[in-house]
Amino acid sequence: MGLFLATLLPLLVVLTGSMTAQADEPRLLLGTTVGLERSGLLAALLPVFERQTGRKVTTVAVSAPQALALGARGEVDVLLVDAAADEPGYLSAGHAIDRRLVMHADEVIVGPRDDPARAREAGDLVDALRRIAASNSGWASRADNSGLFQLEKRLWREAGLDPTGQAWYQPLGQGLAQTLTAATERQAYALADRLTFLERRDLLDLGIMVEGAPELLRPYHVLVVNPAKGAWLDDAGARALVEYLASDGAQAVIRGFGVERFGQPIFVPDA
Amino acid sequence: MDLFFEGLVRAATLLARGDAELWRVTLLSLQVSGTATAICLLIGVPLGTALALTRFPGRGIVLALVNTGMGMPPVVVGLIVSIMLWRTGPIGQLRLLYTPTAMVIAQCVIALPIVVGLTVAAIQQLNPKLRLQILGLGASRVQLLWLLIREAKLPLLAAAMAGFGAVISEVGASIMVGGNLMGQTRVLTTATVMEVGKGEFGAAMAFSIVLLLLVYSVNALLTWVQQRGRPL
């Protein structure tokens, strides 16, 4: 017995030693999307907030619906999400008490640089989609459960087209990175978010064909979770984060994010 | 294939450069899974030995439950532990969600049935006469337990390796209760999933290779302990 304990107990002490400190620190829990967390913008924004207010922020990066669900249960203090369609109902249901527009990102339609469908010359988004469909040049679709694919389906509906089963329509059922690679291989068009496209631009033989249409803009709002959801909620911290995100300093960080790396901004500040 | 080599090269460069993020992620993987395995051995080996040696009503049900637990899907464990640790959950006031401690808890739930189940099997395959002989020589209960554990060293170290292997390689529970927070709860498996999601297959491959190296090193050490001084 002695040897068994003599080896395991010190091992346990050594292993746990450096892990235990952080549990009791008060933390402001920010529910957000995996996409926004991955972009690196939060890593540029939050340290300043932490220095200014002395609060530590823990970013819980999940899907937008999951973040909203966590907020409705009072599991996070504040939300920064791109679920504009669901947010008004969320407020009226009493899950959040304040909502402020922070910024927007956008989606783009990318395609072969020589633009065989002449989508670049289209008058509007619907026209561009119709040109792509009519040209038979091919469309690579994620065809998964992503928000981007939901948008794609809506755009096709608005254009009065049903791409399923068409020869030019290539449903991949994969992530955006794989979809963009497939679009390059087949010189097809695809819908992408600007950041992912720019990050992978050098590996792809594609260019931006359509951008700036109102349907392609993706606004991010910050929502203060209703403090009635639980006594533990840091309402003051949540409000401080709202104020910070809307401040000139934070808005300038948002405007400048990505310019150095990609030569263009990724997010447009709106507050 | 090019991605495999890209991953190898990238893993080698990151390791050689002493990349801070990679080291932190690797060290945390080892800490979390090592702690979970150590706790499970401390609890699981005596528990499994007791289960193997005693007869009580409902023992069959308990053993079937343990054996079911050996195949518990990590996501299910992650979900249950998350609900327990939520601020609205029964032990939510401990504020453990999104901490390494939460990951240790979840991994213990995954590894404990494995350690207990394999311990039961290890002790039961010992010759029953050995137990009588040890007791006949006047050993106390604790001494009996210890001698049996020593006798079953080989399969018990196999149990340790199986438990460690299960938790270091799981991702479902770690990502759910840990949240894959950079510098706090990011481990090799959750980092790999994240890089795949970003389409950074080279970086994902690098994390995978480091994970394989880590698992190999730990198992090589345990195998050495297991096989030491044993004639062929």
C-alpha cells in the first residue's frame, strides 16, 4: 500500500499545484460565437477592458443559438453574437435587458478570377445569383448545418431558384475551408465570410465577385443578460463591457483589425 | 500525404522553437489527464479490488454498470458534468465550469469505470488459493489488499494505461466543460478540433503528432515499469 500511495500522492500534488488557483477569481462570462473568437478580434479588444476595469473576461465560444440558450439560463453574463433575426424575440422574452449594435462583418460571393458568369457586372445580389445559375459555371455549397448555409438557402429562395439537383450545384457537406478548396479545384462560385476567404486567399485561385449587399451584412450586437436570471450575474460588469465596446477606443480597434494583415478591415464599427 | 509531412515539419519546428502556446497546451493536457488518471487509480484500484473480493446482493448489477461505464461516450459525460457545474446546477456555486478542474472531474468520470472494471478483472484472475494462503499467514485486510494489488501489477498497469489513454485522447467532454479557452483550458485534442475547424490542417496535424508523442512517452514509461525485471 505504502509504495502505491507514495508514488501517486506526490504526483497528484505536483500535477494539481499549478491548476487550482483560478477557480475562485470572479470572471465575467461572455457568450459568443466560435467564429468571432477565432477571428482574433476579442483577443485584441478584451485585454484593454480587463486592464481598465480589473475584471477578467472568460470567453465561452459556442454557436450563436447555444450562446443565446446559455444566456437565457443565466449561465453567461453578457452576449456578443450575430443572431440579429432571433435577438428581438430574445429581448421581448425577457432573457436580455439591453441590446446594442457593435459592428458588422459580411459575407462575400467568391468565384473564378475570370468570372465566366459575369457576376461582377450584376446589378444586385439576385441578379448575380441568377447569372451564376444560368452560366452553369458551378456553385460549391457547404450544405451543412452552418448559419452560412442557412443564409445561402435564403438567398437562393429570394432569387427564385432551387439549386438542389442541378448539375452545376455541388453540395459538399463540409466546412468552409474545404468548400473553398473545392471551389478552386472546380473553378466554381461559393458563398464565404470575408475573414475566412482572406485568411485562405493565398491557397485559393478565387476572387471576390459580389460584396456589400444588405443581405450579406452580419451585424453583431452585445446583449446584457437579464440579471433576474440569477443572483450570481455580474450585471455591472456586463454593462461596463457594453460601454467599452461602444467606446471610441474599442471602435477604433475594430476598424483597424485585419488591415495590417489583409490590407482591408474585416469588421465595420457601428456604435 | 503532403499535409502529413507539413504537420510533421510544423510540429518539429514548433517544438524546436519552444513555441509557448504549444508547450502550454501540451503541459496542460498532461496535467489534466495525469491528475484524472492518478485520482482514478487512488479510488478505482481499492474499489475494484473490494468489488472483486466481496459478495453482496446486487453485485452483478454494479459490475454491469461499471462495464457499461467503460464505454461511456465522452460527450455524454461532458453534458452531464456541464449541467452539474452550470451556475444554475447543483454545485454551480463552486464556479468550476471552464476551468482545468472541471476537465479533471469530467475525465475522472470517464476513466474511473475503466480502472475499476479492469481492476476487478485483474484481481479475479488471480488464483483464489493465493488469498487463502495470504490470510493463512496472518495478514491483515490492508496487507491482503496490498499483496493482491502487487500480485496483479501487470494487468493493473494495463488499467492505468487504458485509463490514461481514454482521457488524454477524448475531446467531447474537455471541449464542453473546459471551453477550449486559450491559455486556460486548451488541450491538445481541443486545439486539434479547433484547427481543423479553421481549415488549418497543418497546425491540426502538428497538435496530433505532439499528442501521439506524449501518449507514446507516457505509455513507454508505464510499460517499462510493468515489464521491469520480468524474465521472458
